Amino acid sequence: GIPSIEMDQHLSGKVTFVGTSSMEIRMHCTDDSGHEWMEAYFTFVATNPVTKRPEQIAPLLPETYKEHKEFEAGRIRAEMKKLARTKQKEGFHVEPQIEQQA
């Protein structure tokens, strides 16, 4: 549902997947009652401040079963995004169903 503007909102997140130079972060927002009303995934790419080229980052080492499942889902999303970019470069139209697949 729609969050109440009468309640404080709390935004938190965590890294769910790390590639060679990019990381996926899952963010979610909850209200004071604990109701989670928004979830979003963001991809950040580490770049060299001088060259602006992608820079290698440290790997993420999942420890728990849940972290392993989140990491695998993030890996699948990253692969699907890469495939979509490749298809677009080749002139194909790609439907934005990445989240539904992972």
C-alpha cells in the first residue's frame, strides 16, 4: 500500500552481489510499524577517479544460506542485464523482465 506521511520511513540496504567492477545493492524502505513498502536494486560500478574506467573491487564472500541465495539471484540479474545490453547493441528489442526472472 501507500506509505503514510504521518510515519517515519526507514531506508536500509546491503550488498547482494559483487562482480569484477560492479556491485548490486538491495535497498528497502519500511515505515514505523515495520511494513516494508518498497524494494529496489541498484548497480554501482567502481571507476578509477582519473581514467573513469571500471576498476576491480574486492569480492563478496557470502556466508549464510540466505546470502548465497541472494548472491546467486544477483549473479543471474547481472548476466541477464549483460545479455540485454548485447542484444540491444545488435538491434534487438529486449523486454525489461530482468527482475521477474531472477
